Amino acid sequence: MKKQPVFLIFFLLISGFIFISCSNKETTPPPKSKTELLTQNSWKFSSATANGSDASGYLQTCQKDNIYTFAAAGTGTIDEGLTKCNVSDPQTTPLTWNFASNETILHISVSLFSNTNNDFNLVKLTDTELVVST
């Protein structure tokens, strides 16, 4: 009869270890890289500012509806959207891209807007927002 209390204590200890080791530990996923953030969505123009003022009026309407898609391999496309600047322009144009200066500059092989260069300072990049400056 002395074996029952020892067995019971042993059983309770083992059960406790099982419950502790199986506890639901929430793990935070690692943050997404800038490449993952840039390539998970297609991007469309929403606004432009210069010195804190709205500068969207300086862009052509046909440029504002373009859709930019970036692939992880450093390639991508520009889709002209509903309006084209020139009727003869193709609907999509291929591009290449890369990050420079410790991922603070986004270099794109084609000009996105008239009178801009191909290097954009990366201001903000999240799951839903891409903000660049030039």
C-alpha cells in the first residue's frame, strides 16, 4: 500500500511537466524585410507633396492611375491603368529595381513620373503604405 502515494506523487509531477511543456506560447513573427514588404502588394499613386503642400496637380492624370508591381527577383512591371499618356504606349512596361545605401534608396530602372530621376528615398514602407521622396 505504500506504493500508491509514491505512484500518485510521481504521476502528478509528470502530469505537471506535460502541461508546462505544452503551454501555448505566443511567438511574435519576425519583422518582414523591406523586400518582402515591397513585393507583397501592387502599389498605386495616392498623393504627392512638395514642402508640405499638395503637388499632385503637377503630375499627369495618366501617371496617377499606374500600378507598380515589384517581384523579389528585382524585376517588376508598370501597368498603365485605365488611362495612357500616349495611345501607342504598351499597357505594361517591365522594370528592374534594387535597394541602395543600406535599403534607404529604391532604385528603379525606368522613370516613374515626368522630370524625376530613378532613385527614390525610402521614407516609409509598411504592409499597406509605400512613401518615397525624390
